[in-house]
Amino acid sequence: MFATVTKTQSKAGIDHTSAVPRTPFFLTTSKCVTRFESGLILYAAHGELKLTSMAAAPQTHILIIADTAVIAKRIRRLLERVHSASYTSVAADKAKEVILASDFHLVVLVDLLSHNPNPLSLLFNIQKHINVIAFDSLAEANARQVASQISNAQLNLVSVLPLPCPNARLQSVMERMTDDLQAGKLGQTPRSVGEIEAAIAQGLIIPWYQPKISTLTAELTGFEALARWQEANGDIIHPSTFITVAENHSIIHILTRQILTDVITQLRDWWVDGHEWQISVNASVDDLESDDFVTWLGDSIERAGIPGSALIIEVTESRVSKNFAVLLYNLTQLKKMGIGLAIDDFGTGYASLQQLNRMPFTELKIDQSFVTGAHLDKDKRVILENSVSIGHGLGLEVVAEGIETGEDWWHVRKCGVDIGQGWFIGRPMAASSVLNWVKDWETRAEYFVDPPTLTSQLKRWLSSWIRH
């Protein structure tokens, strides 16, 4: 992969560059897809390809800090190969003047534990809550300490990556970070109750669908419905800015039922067309402890003419149950209707193994924090493997979230995970995009069953080139 690099300024110890990957669009999923000789750029945003000029293209400002200017330049070149951005690379002893002079979307720290001076206190005082990616030569040993220091400085840690870093892993992290910036996830302030209520009433908060794939056969099993607030101008307001507010102010019931109503309507249309997929929908403990939730959901499914088995309710662990007996009773009634029940983000919330054993779950979802990059992290591997063992031991189907790269996919298959979900498979998408995604998936699913070989990769490259 080659990059067009424009150096805009250089002085002792500090380099500023802009880089645009020059890669045919069918060979990459990076944010900037290709640059034409005319200066036009084809790039991806929110699942769509857009054509714009270099001047108008979204630009991320990234600061790279390392022990020496030479190391910082090496990391800059590594990033330039996979991500279009405006880069500034600097040695740690020169970082102060750069941080004081400019604002950045992202700071990349290289071997943080060896920095002298350590830039975290400076970032805390000047650019608090900035996004940080940390590279570490001993990531497996140092990851926890690095993450702890960044968290204590009240900075937003995007990822701790090893050096050397697999290209696919790096590209995935950079792409997700850019999408989060564009979608407003990073640095966006929480919405007010009034704004949320108005958005629900106006139908602005709708379900998007992320694919779930059998790790054994690579067949599509269904989707998870994820709430997305889409303004009339196309801007996306991320769930992190309104879900917690909705839970804390007792309007989560309204939001959950709106999403479920849309999902059930969409399920009916898909089932009529012969697409008998399952859709997972998140419901909070507050939803599931309400008096009429079970009756309301049962009536909604019956009116739509779809079986209960078309729906999976994912129980989030974000809040402690106020009435475990009521929760258990309602979950049991849902299961009697044929509705699947998943414990979501397993390992991060309040559920104990005793509760897991008592509740009538049919599916266990392992949180992405234990999946992404698990093949490189011993602690993650142990948690992932034991979660799979617990799930299967209880007779549950095991789903892994956060599959970001090919290495993640092959690792969860090796661990015995039943269903995979993540950006490597497919991003959340509007319902109108689902059928086209399915057609595309069917052309490449075979490559997710057998480990890739040189011949299979050449075959896939040739097939992609012919299609485009």
C-alpha cells in the first residue's frame, strides 16, 4: 500500500505531514479509499462512498509522541500507510510546545512508560479527555499499566497496540476511531431528557442492524438492532450520549418499545420475503421489570404474525435488578413465547454466576473488551476461553462481539465461539442497506470457513477486481 505524503512544515524535532493512502477501493476498507490524479478523493463515511476534493475531505489531526524524533517518524509512516490524516510527529522533550500550540483529535504515544518527560500531565492540563492510542513494544506485559496511567489522566484510551502491530489491527482501530469522531461518539455531550423525548416522538431514533455470523459455517444467522439517532441533515448522534440519560430519567421504556416496534415491523417484512433471520434487541433491567412489558411484547409479535423465535432480547448488565423475582418471572414468560434471551456484555456487569445459572438464558454474549486482540493478550485469552466454557457448560449459545480483524475471527473460531459479530464481519447499517450487504456477504463467506492461503487470497482479489 502506497501513500501520497505532503510535508507542510518541518523544524527541529517536529514534522507535520498530511497523508492520503493511494489504494484501489476494492482492496481496502480504510477511511480514505483512493485519491485520483485530479485531486478528488473517494472515501467512506457511515457505510457510504463519497467523492470530494482534497480540501473538503474529513481531516483528522494526529500528534505522535515518542522518545526520539526518529521513532516518532517511523510510527508516522506506519500510520500513513493505512489512514488519511494530518500528522505531527515529535520527540517527547519537544512535545510541550506542540501541545500548547495546537489542538489534536488524537494523540499517539509510543512506549509511554519510558517517556521522559511523561506527557500525560501536560495533556491532562491542556487537552483533557483527548483520544489516545498507545503503542508499546511490550504490550502484553505493559498494557494494563499503560491503560491505567492514561485513564488516571482522564484521557480517552482508544486502544493499546503492540509493536510491531499487525496492519489489519491498526487499520481497524484507526477506522473505528475516525467513525466515532464523525458520528460524534468521542467528545459529544450528553443529550437532555427533552431532546431525547422529542427525537423519539419525531422518529429520529431508529434501529440499525449489525450482522451475526455462524463461526462454523459462516452463514448469516441474524442481526443485532442498535439504536441510532439520525438527524435530518444526516448527522449521527451516538447512543452513548442518550441511552444512559434515558435510563436515569425513566424514559428508557419509551425508547425500548419504539426500537422494538420498528424491529418487529422490519422482521415481518423480511420474513414475508423469505428471510427468516433472528434480530437481537437490547432491553434494560428496568424494561424487564415493568408490569406490562411481557404482555405488550407478546401482543406486538402476535399482531405482526411472526414467531417469538424471530426475536432475541439481550439483557444488559448496566443496572442492578431492583426486584430479581419479577425479573426472573418475566424472563421465564418471554422464553415460553419462544423468544431468545441473551446475557449481554458478559463479564463486565453485575450478573453473578449464580444468577446466570438461575435465569433462563439461551445465549451468552462475551463483551468485546475480551475479544478484540485476544490472540495477542494472555489475560484476554484466558477470560475468552473460560467464558466459552461457562456458556457451553450451561447449554448456552456463545456469541463473541468485537471481532475487528481476521486474527480475531480465526481466534474465536479456535476457542469454540458459536456466533461472531464485529466490524470485520459487518458494521451496523440501516435496514435499507441490509439486502445489498447480504448479497455481498454470500460472495465472500467461503473465505471465513477455511484459513486463508495465498491461492485463496489471490482468488478473492481477482473476484473483487472483476466485480468493481
